[in-house]
Amino acid sequence: MFDTEFFRTHEQKRVRIQNRYGEKLVGILHETGSKEVVIICHGFRSSKDRIPMVNLAAAFEKEGISAFRFDFAGNGESEGSFQYGNYHREADDLRAVIQHFQEEKCFVAALVGHSKGGNAVLLYASRDNDIQIIVNIAGRFNLERGIEGRLGKDFLEKIEQNGFIDVKNRRGKTKYRVSKESLMDRLATDTRAACQKIDRNCRVLTVQGSVDEFVPVSDAKEFAKHIPNHILHIFEGADHYFTSHQHELASVVLDFVTNGLTECRRVHRFIHSRF
């Protein structure tokens, strides 16, 4: 549990940011007064209000570093329609968020992404070279995996015939629709090529649970092979959401980010924090 006295000295602000497609993205800023801010990204069909996003933001806040957790377009409180793929559009959403804080004269210290959010932060790092600390928590390397389990073995035939596939729950109610365009977006996203484009000066941490029920440990090891400046940390016994390992997860991520910030502060002398 976090110290309740601590939270009386800080603020949580709801922030709305428009992306390049005219959609409003909604997020929560854990404001500490520091010019440094860490941006935290959620995963597939998740939101800013799920673990581990909330717990990570609170942990950074406790360390005196502002944190911003937000909903990608089509998720949570943000505008837009949910899409199965959308990897490049989510990297665009992240670009809009980063530009917002840069315009506010903040220093975006790090990007942290869980699951699909891990892919978003890595894809962003492969396209832009303005953030030097990246944390990928349980991102998927092989994007061809996991599709059959959700869409069925004959998913390519079905989507060619109908142009979409409705994913239903056990009661037969549609949970979400997968369009052909969004499926092709996922299949066309080259994770290996993106990882190899990440600048060597960019520090990347991949964190993975050994009993992750969605993403295998082998995916985390592939990130380690292809990202130039990379550290891999595997939590024994942790699931995809690090349900029983929230404190340990926060500790590892905080250490990685704060150690990287020591070097960043030497370059960006305008940053003010309690460190």
C-alpha cells in the first residue's frame, strides 16, 4: 500500500489531448511538480485504469516523478472506435501525447507500455529518436501468434468472405469486431525490423512473467536478440498482468528509469526534480 499522507501533497489531473485524427485522448496526470514525466500505455482492450498502469503511475508519483496514463483512441474514455490492429495509429497517439507535454515545457523521461502498449512504445522508439528510456512489459514479439485463439483457425478465410469477424463471448454476445483492415495492419507490423531500428543510445528494458498466459517467454527473448541496447528481466511465477508481483514490477521499472535519468539529467540541465 502507498502512503496516504503522500497523496495529499500531489494532484491527479484529467487531461484531454487531440490526436492527429481529431480524436480526444483522455488521461490522468499524476502531477508532482517535477518537469520530468513518464508516459504509461495500456494493452489490448484495456485502459489507463487497469493494473499495472495505475500502480506504476502511483509508484513514479511517490518517487517525485510525474506520470501520465492515458487511453488510446477507441479504448476507455478516449474517442474513436476500437480496432484490433492499429499499431501505427497507437504510436501516432503516443506522438500526440509526447508533443503535448513538450509544448508544456516538460521533459518526457520515459515511455512504459504493458502488453500491446509495449509494442506501441517500441514502435514509437523505432520511428522517433527523442525518448531515451523505454520499458516494454509483456509485449508480443510475434504478432502472428494469438490470432487463431481469438478468431479461429479459419480466420483468414472468414475475413476474406465477410470483411470482418465478430469476436463473441460464451453467451454469444459480440465483444468486438475485427475488420480486415485492422487484421492486415497487425499482420503487416514487422516487430523485428522495428526493434532493429531503435537507436543504440536508447535504453530498453523488457519485463516478462514466466507463466504469462498470453505471451510466451520466448517472445521476450526475441526482443533481447534484436534491440541494440536491451536488458531482459523475467519474473518467475508472474502472469501477464503481474497480479501477485505489482510491488516487484514497480521496483524494477523504477530502478531502470531512474538510473537512466541520471545520465539524461547531465544533458538536459533544465530539468528540476527532487533528485
